[in-house]
Amino acid sequence: MRFPPRRAHDPPDRRLSPLSVAPPQGLVPLCADGEVDGFVLMPIPELLASLRDELPLWKPNAALVAVDFVVRHGLVNVDDEPGYIELLHLLRAGGFG
């Protein structure tokens, strides 16, 4: 996924390459760099509702990774998500930002 820079010192074309790797059972991520306040494990329906209703609370790159995950795993589709085709295009073309 590509997306434009947010700050002057960001590279001109940032890329994210999310991987679907299952973490070890019981892994608790640590917030060690000060970029986030915490991590939340959400059931998929709650994740989708949060992306729809609380998007400003998400870091842009985290929202992109979450959207890409639900699309790649078939958890949303053209039948149940308005704008699905446009969403796919924007994910792949780097139209977010």
C-alpha cells in the first residue's frame, strides 16, 4: 500500500507491506517508542465498526493495515460494503492521504 507523506520530513512515497502472521499465543505488544498509547485486540465486527464510526481515533497507517487485512481475508466484500470497489482501488493505487 502506498500513501503520501503527512509531514515535511517524511519520504515522498511511503509504503506499507503488511504480513499476515499469527502472533504466538499470549503475546502482549509493548508500546516502547511513544508513538501509540496502547494496542487493542478487537473482534472483527468491533474492528469494522470502529473503522467506520471512529476513524479519526486511528493512526492513518494502522487504519490502512486494518482495512487491507479485512479485504485480503474476505471479511468485507462488494455485497456488504458500500464503496468496496473504490476502496480496493484506493488501497492499491495509494489514493489515501
